[in-house]
Amino acid sequence: MSLTRTHYRVVGQDDYMLDITVEPTGAYRVDCGDHTSHKPRQGRLDGRQVGELTRLIDALGTPQEHAAPEGATGFMAELTLGVPPDVRVYRVWEGAMDKVPDVMALVRALEVI
């Protein structure tokens, strides 16, 4: 299977934000910020990275939402795969990421791009 459009976004506290988009071509953009802004990074994944992301995407189970506990603010992650009408969306509070190891593995691979 080939790489699908992948978008990962998490918003935290104190203006923390991470937004990663990977296109089927391997082009990527990483935008992150906190109290000190960071300039967006972009580039193109190599063949090994494309293969790893594709393997991790193919291993994902059915999307399930893991909401934040009552009173928690921020750090709700959203992973969107594909383009309409074929889209899968995984919403996971960062504190519950260990409950979905397949999603966690993909997110960690995205975070090191």
C-alpha cells in the first residue's frame, strides 16, 4: 500500500501546538510553537521513512475516541488519515495514548520527522 495523506495535530497549554502534515508524495510540513514561536519546517521523506509510516498506518486498528478526563485542558490529539470521502480520524487525549499503541507508534514516528 502507498502512503496516504496524514495530518496530526495536538494543542496543549500555554500556546503549545504541534501540527504535522505528510502528503502521499512524501512532502511534509511541521509547524510547532509555544511561548516562543518556531518557524515551520518542511521537506521530503526518504524511502525508508515513507516505508515506515506506511507500515505503521497499515497496522492501525479501527478509530476509537479516547477523551480527556473531566477537568483536563488541552493535549487532545487528532490524527486524520486520507482525503474525503475516505477519511479515518483518531482522537486521543495525550494522557491515554498508551491505550492505543498502534496510534502511539505512528504519532511518535511523525514527531521525529
